Amino acid sequence: MKAFKKLFKNQKGMTGLETAIILIAFVTVAAVFGYAVLSAGLFSAEQGKSTIYAGLSEAKSNMELSGSVIAKSDDDVNVRSVLFTVKNAIAGNPIDMTPNDGSGHNKCVISLTTDHDYIDNVKWSFVPIGADNGNNLLETGEQFEITVDLTDLGSAGSLSENLTANDTFSLQVKPSIGSSITIQRQLPPAIGPVMDLDLRTDYGGGTGSGSGGSTLELAGSPQTSAVSGYVNAITFTVQNIGSNPIDMTPNMDNPGQNKTVIGLTTPGGTLNNVLWMNVGSSTLAAGDQCEITLDLDQIVNPSYDPLSPQLMPGNAYTIRVKPLGGSTLIISGTVPSSP
């Protein structure tokens, strides 16, 4: 008997209550873990849904260009203003089009880029076209005509050189919600009071589509000639290195008929669309060369009308040759001490 008692001395067992407590603990931990996983999944799903809704809201707030881009001039030389019309692209959310009048309350930002400048957040105004409920929100069925006055761009800055014949510019319209609109156009070779830049006419400009191969290159160095101590003529030769022919009709004998526009900058200022003459065909085929002369005594008028102030030895000058389509050729030089 004593031996039997020794056999079971200090032996303990697990009761049913202890087993139940352990099972309950396992179940509780599993439930908490499952809830955490489920909550994380629901949170991720909600975040994904929010992202989708935000994307839909962004897409529904897009606007688009409606009709042509119009440029206006009051001197037939420089562009004074650019006008275009926008509308809500789809039946989406209203777009805040509070104009930039200089007060800083505008939500839609317009940027202007030219060959010489980039100006962000320029001044602009709008007038409603057609249906309008009297507020600054561009809503479904409404159209706003936007005007950018190039002579008053606000505190953002001003153009270092005016937009003139054959110049290219772009406007970016950036609303607070939705994607931006980029408007890029090339001005026509002859500036008029009102120009539709989406037409393919002399007074219509266009985007220059299909004319990118019309590119000029300087062949040799420009030459200057002098009389009475001042420069009275600059002569240089250009070559068509593109694939398309270039209209090189001069404007000395027929002002306003030229398709290629030449500008001249001297210490006295900048002249756009100066008079020039050429030697050679009026159509410059690919690979051909053309000699151009600027008569500084007849720079803006076929009759005697000399450059003022005159170009003197040691003065720097810049010539810009802008064909209709293609890139602008810039020629920079300095008048030698003995021109």
C-alpha cells in the first residue's frame, strides 16, 4: 500500500475548467486578430473607394476649348490681346473661374509662354457667352470667353518683346480641379485687327502643322556696309536646310505681302517686320540659298526713313528671321570698327 501511495505522490491533473479557460483565451485572441484584419481590409477598401471618387471628381471637372482662338491688334504690328472660349467638358462639377484681376482671389491660373518669356498667373478676365446664371462658376451648358490683355499682365510681369507676325505662343489654363488646357498657336505673317488663329489663311495663322521642316540656317557671316560713319545696310545669306520650300517674297517693293518676317534689334530698340529685299527666287527650295539685305535707310518705309538712332561701329545687333512655319533663325553680330 505504501508503495502504491508513493507511485502517485505529487502528481497533478488538468481540470475541465482550466481547459475551458485556455480555449476561451485562444478564441478571444483569434477573434481580436480577425477583427483587426477585417478592419484593415475595410479601411483599405474605403481608401480605394475615396481615391476612385476623387479621380472621378477630377475627371468630371475638366474643361475644354470651344471654338477658335482669336488675336487682336490695334496697330497691325503687335498683338494686343488673345481671346478664347472654354466650356465644361462633360456634365461634371462646376469650375471656379473667378478672374485674376490682381486681387489674388482667382482659383484658375493662366500661364503665358513666348519665344522670350514665361509668365505665370497672368491677369485675365471673362464674359459669359450664352446661358449664364450670373456667378463665376463654369457649369454644365455655360461658356466663358476669356481675354488675356498682353499689355497688362498684372504683377506677374510683362513681355520683354511684343508678339508679332509669325511668332509662336502658348497659354496654359490651370483650374484648381481637373486637368490643364494647353493652347499653342502661331501668329500669321501679316497682323490684322482681328485674327482667327485656327484658320489656314494669311490672316489666320494656325498651329504650323506640317511645316516643321521649313528651317533656315545662316550661310556665312553677315556683312555690313557704311556711309558717313554709320551702317546703312546689313547683308546675309540663308539656306533652307529643311524639306519644305519657304516663301521668301520680300516686302521692300510689296509691303504686307511677305510670308517671312524679319525683326531687328539694335541699341536703339526693336523693330518688327522691317523692310528687306533678296537676291534669288521668292520660293526657297530645300538646299537653296537666298541673299537678304536690310537697307537701314529704308528700314520701315520704302521712302527715305533711316534707322534712328543709327547703327554705329562697335554696336551689337540681332536679326530674327521668322519663316511661316519652322523655327526662327537668330543672327547676332557686332558692327566692326571699320564696317
